[in-house]
Amino acid sequence: MDGQNNFNNIEAVKLGQCLGFAAGVKNTLMIMSVPSPVKICWPEEGVSNGQAARILHKYLKDNPQKLHEDETLLAMLSMSEAFACN
């Protein structure tokens, strides 16, 4: 290897986190720029990242017919189902 693109594992993980974060923000802003019926009433105590991941995983497992749709939209739908406004 010539060393120019020689990432160690920690740098690769950090790069993946950065790219994922940037993509998530971009996708969310794109979806939010159009009118949406998605309403979420977050619990006062908040939601941990682990809880959010479990909610998304369950939603995807329960809705395989939607797996072709945009991942950000699916995440938003999973949260709106879990934290529906009554």
C-alpha cells in the first residue's frame, strides 16, 4: 500500500459515523422540506439511541413491504408510530 488511503479501524469507524450523520441530516432536511403528515410526540424523558434503534428494527421487521422506501422516511414513520400524538 502506498499509505495515502491507509485508514486504521478507528479512523474508518469515525469516517463512517461522520458520513452517516451527514447523510441522516441531509435526508431529514430533504424530507422536512415537503409537507408531511408525520407527527411525533416525544416522551418527556427523551429517547435513547438504543431505544430508537430497537423501535426502527421492529418497524422494519413488521413492515417488510416498505423496505424499498427511503431509510430516513422509514425511521421517521417508526418513531411516529411508537410515539403517536393522541
